[in-house]
Amino acid sequence: MPRAHRPRRLAVAATALAGALAFSACEGGGDMTLSAPPTSPTTTAPPSPTTSSAPLTTVTSSSPGYVPVKPAYPSDAKEQTRAGAEAFIRYYFAALNYSWMKPDALILIDLGDETCNSCKSLSATAQELVAKNEKYTSLPARVTGIEYALGDDVNMRFVVDIHQFKSERVSSAGDVVGVDREKTLKRIVGVKWGVDRWRINLIGAG
């Protein structure tokens, strides 16, 4: 008789995303975990984005055998301009989605500044997925809007709207080990220009 498998809680040390998109502030305080504890999986269809902003990635399938497509680094993100900073933020979250669905811990290397604790936590989740041979089977989140807030040529802040989808984390055997709830998030995302590229230096409460 087949043995029933029950979802278990994900244990991600110092998590900024307890299995889905939950962020901790990079400056001035403790973690702000916004992701709910794993629950028994149910089937729901993700809603359409609520703004006209272009989606982060074209990933739409979670069928067996689906291989996530690694996002290309956009040429616009190489420019020290407001548009370049926005393109880089979109790329960062596309890379984050890929890192959890593939999984791939290398793509996030050097995208975050050393001062960004949230970036370290997000990268740690990707590393854990690789180590445990686990992955997300559907798109964890999508940026639905970005609005410039303040800054200069070196440091900029943006208000970023993010839709976190209901998503499952599964083992190599296909067992569901975590399920995260659907929600809408608003975050302040900071970027800093250094040498020849942008890096994330803040993901905080909006």
C-alpha cells in the first residue's frame, strides 16, 4: 500500500523567504517574514497582473519535465541610468525565480551588495534547494510594477509591486514539502552602482 506523504515545514535558516517570497529588511531592524507556513496543497489559478508593467519572465508552465529558461542579462541593465537600474531590478527577480525553479545557486552570485541581508537570505534558499535536490514547480513571484522614488546616479530607490503566487516546493521524488500562499507585496528596493554594474543593496518594507 503506498505510503502517504505529508508536507513538512521548510527550515530555512535566517530566511527572507520561508519557501516563497518573504522579505527581510536590509537596514534598521529584524526580519519581516511575510510568507505563511506551508499548508496542504490545493489547486488555484494565479490572477493576472494588476498593472500594465511587463512581466519579469515568460515562465508559465509547471508541467512534468518543464525546464525553466535562464534569463539573459539585459543590455539596458548595464547602463548607469534610471532605466538601467529598473531593468536590473527586473532581471534580479527573474534570476531569483529561475534559481528556485531550476534550481541554480550560481545565478544570484554578485547581484546583491554585501550589505543586503535579504539578498543573502534569498541566495541561501537557492543554495539549500540545490543541496537538498528540491525545487519550485511553478513561478514563485512576478514584478507587476516599479516606480522610481528617489536617488542619484549612484544610489536609487524604487517602490516595487510584487505578486507572490501560490507555489509548491517539491523533493527529487516529487513529494510536496512546502506550499506557499498567494499574496501581493509592496517593497522598497534599493540599487547601488559600483565599478561597472548595479547591485541590490536594500529590500525593505514599502
